[in-house]
Amino acid sequence: MNSVTTRTLPLTRSLTRWLRPTALRPFSRRFSAAPLPSYAAVDHAEAYERAMQGGHGQQLALAALEGYGKDEPDFDPFIEEEMAEDGQENEEDDDSGYYDDNEGSGVFNSDGSLRRAPSELATLRAGAPAGGMVAVIELAGTQYKVTTDDLLIVNKLKPVEKFQLGSVHSLDSVLLLSTSHYTLVGLPKVEGAVVDVMVEEITKDAKVIIFKKRRRKHSQRKNGFRREVTMLRVLDIRPPELHQKQLYQARPPPTLPSDD
């Protein structure tokens, strides 16, 4: 027993000598001199271009054909006969029923989404890439995945004097930023990336009914609650200065439906 102990002691002493903090000080000083990166950059441009030239790109080309002819009104072979009977041959066709009347005539719909033509909507639903940048931001303790022209509904931001209606703010708490050609993963944040938002509306959310009942106790309670929310419109997503000139597939401007 004593012989085994004496044989293992030199090995134990040598290990403890190399594992002492004082022995690691020269190495720690050498590695701590260089600043650690604030995010990890993943370049997948070659893989994206290779996929677009292969079978995946052919499938996306077929998705672009889904919107062909969707902006034109439905064909009615009896429309001319009906117009001739009513004496309205010289009047224009009324297409007001072709689009949803609740969508409005501006850039955005009544629900805050971006207004697009039926052909563009059919193309995107078929799987065509929308392009542009996608970012994950942290706001008021919650993470949101956003892109340009998105509408964020968050808890009421305070102080109210700072987040007034129509004010523009630059959010730098970007956790991730991704495009078709590269992805930036924050450690924990992507330093230099900024998301510009505008306060579009300050209102209350839909009412939530809280009903509690204790059976056979003649006890019930019904309350309503409406939380205060702030609606933010995403104006722009700006990558760090090092990646501002890097190429990626940009999002084309939306095609607005005609109001005729």
C-alpha cells in the first residue's frame, strides 16, 4: 500500500503544479490582450448561389409563375351581353369587389400588414423568397423577429415622454441578423447593428374576460382587462459597418394593387 502511494505522489504533484493559477497567468495574459469579437459571422453566400443554380432554384422559378394573371379580373363571357342589355357599354368595369374593401387604399392594410397585389401574395405563398434582412431584437425583456415594414405590438413603453406618437428610435439590442448570404450571431449582441422603429400608435389591446366561479359556494366573479400597448413600425435594419457593403438578395419594393 505504501509503495503505491509513493509512486503516485510525484505524478499528483506534477499535475497540481501545472494546474495552479499562477502557472496559467502567462497564457491568460497572451489571450486576453486581443479583444474578443462581439458576434460570430457565418458566410453562406456560396451555398446559397449553388442552391439557386440547382433544383431549389428551379422550384423557386416555378413559384414565381403562381402569380401570373392574378391581378386581372375574372373572365366573364356574359359581361358584354349584360352591359348591352343595361345600356352601359361605355362605362368602365367596376372592380371594387375584386379586392377586399377593408384593406384600405394606402400602403398598409387595416390590420397593419403591408398591402400587396394578389399576384405578389400568390408568389410569396408559393414559396418565393421575399429577400431583405431579418433581425432578432430584444425589447422590454422580450425577443422579437422582425423585418422591414413589420408592425410590433409590445407592452406600453415608458417613459411616455420619450416614446411619444411619431417618434423614431434606434434599437441596438440586436441578438441576430440574417440575410440570404450571411448571418451574424450576437455574443450576446451584434455590436453595430441597429433597427430603426417609429411609434405608430399607443392604445389598449382587446378585452380579456377573467371569470372565476366556486361551485356550490354562491361565489363568482367576472372582470375585464385591457393591457396598454405600443405599436412600433420597423423602418430599417442596418448591419454593422463591416458588413454594410456585403452583397445579399435585397427585398424588391411591394407592388400595390390598383384602386380602380
